[in-house]
Amino acid sequence: MGDILDIIREDVVEIITEGGFETDITLTSPSSVVIQTKGLAVRRTDVLEYDDGSKKNSPFSSITIPFSSISTTDTYITLKGWTASFTDSEKTLSYTIDECLPNRTLGIINCTLKDG
């Protein structure tokens, strides 16, 4: 079973970094450490307000990157407070990482982003 999981991990990293939908992403720490990586970047607008269900334009952005792009031996990984920059179909965007959600099973990190 471990062999199948290893293949899936490799496939997931390949899809987000070389699958044709990858984006160049620049991560910058509060202490100015810069990491260049490839990953998936999403910027979309939701049309519902989650608190009361009313219609509202609500932007949502996230990035997904491989663990291997972060050189660390720490068991706890957080990118909260770092800046993530990428270019979409319109312009270059820069966000602050709000949540960092590592998926250790697949070897990827999903980060939700906020303006600022």
C-alpha cells in the first residue's frame, strides 16, 4: 500500500508544479526571506455571504505548494504572516497568508490568503 501512496504523492506534486496549471509564486517572510516556487494559485469571487446566506461579492484567494519548496526540519510549519505574490490573468497580486494548512499525507501546503 505504501507504494501506491508514494506514487500519489509524486503525482500530486507534479500536478501542482508541472501540470499545466502551475503559477510562479513568490513567498516572502516577515524577515525578508524569499522563496520562489511553483504551485496552484486561485483567485475567485464567491456570491454568498456565509454568515446569513445573502448575496454578496466576496473574494477568495489561496495557493497550494509542495512541502519540498519549504526547506525546514521543523515539525511545525507555518507561513502565516508571510506574503504570497503571483500573477493571474489580469495583474500581479500580493496577499498576506492568513491560514497555513499542511497536508502531510500528500506532501502539500494549502494557504488561504487575505488582502494586505
